[in-house]
Amino acid sequence: MNAYKEIAWNGLWKQNSILAQLLGLCPLLAISTNFVNAVSLGLATIVVMMLANFAISALRALIPYEIRIPVFILIIAALVTMVDLAFNAFLHDLYLVLGIFIPLIVTNCIVLARVEAFAAKNGLRASTLDGLMMGIGFVWVIALLGAVREFVGQGTLFSGIEMIFPTLSGIQILPADYPGFLIAMLPPGAFFVLGLLIAGRNWLEARANQRLREQRIHHQADHPTSVPA
């Protein structure tokens, strides 16, 4: 159970693929212009990561070490093709918006890195959980990035939700005459917001480490080691 907790914590925060490892930045920065687009691509990535980790963990004993990378990419490509066809069939409008970024999941460093570093060396349950938690870690970052950019850039939230749920519509949070902030919707805005998120995570980690050091110092002061005469 402790091992599973550590896998979950690594995926969500400690080894977060975006904030800590800086992987998969191309789709993150390009498609996070609003919350709906960001979450949709993130959910597609979760499905691919979970299934890829599961499949490669199950087949790892049968895959020759020398050709493991081409085999991994082939399995990931097959799964991405299934997700791509599903989006085209059931969420066609959203599929047109996401465009090339669904097929590009094949080349996403996050997916290949996890199957190589974890799934190829661990059991089914741990590997599937790792894919899920790494995917969720990716989703919450890209969702937050998309929400901030949409709010600052357009003054709205959930714009485009009608492509998934036709009965719903986006929320106009700021006044309708809000002129918008164009840079938030452009790639530089994505870099600025992502930089702030990374800085916030680093600050929280530094505070946590500082508290841990202070606790150790206090513990050593309260329980000094006795030295024999």
C-alpha cells in the first residue's frame, strides 16, 4: 500500500511530468488556450498512458531488449489510433479543434518515458496505477493552465463545452465588453503562466524542505545523542 501511495504522489506532485520533469510541453503550450481543449487532450493522454503501461507491463518478458523502443512506439501508436478514431466518431467537433495533437500523443515524451522507466520493469497493477497517476498529474496542470489562459484572455470559462455536451454552454465570468488580453491566448502567455506554476511548485517544495530541516534540528536538540565517557 505504501508503494502505491508513493506512485500516486510521484505522479501527482513529486515527479509531475510537467512541473518537475518538463516533459510534453509542445501539446501543453499549444492546446491549452481554454479549459475544455486542455482537459480533453489530457483525458486522451490518460487513456493512452494507462493502456500502454498495462500492455507493456504484460508483454515485457516477451519483448527483446534490443528492439524494445520500436515495439513500445508501435503499441503506443496502436492505442493512439484507437483514441483518435473514437474522438472522430463520437466527438467530431472537438476532434477538429484538437487536430494533429491527438495523433502526436504517440511522440509525447511523457508516455514513452513512463513505459520505458516504469512499465517495462514493474507489474501490471503498479504500472497501470503509474500510468493513471502520471496522466492525472498531466491533466490537472494542463487544465489549470487552460483555465487561467481562458479567463485572462477571454474572461470566460468552459468555452466550447457544447462540443461535448450540446445542452451546456460556457460561462462569461467577466463583463461581456471585456476586451480580452491577447497575449494570454498566444504561446508567450502559455510560457508565462507555466513559469508561474513551476515557480509556485518550487516555492512550496522549498518551504516543505525547510520545515523538515527545522523539525530535524528541533528533534536533535530535544534528544541529544549521549556520548559514552
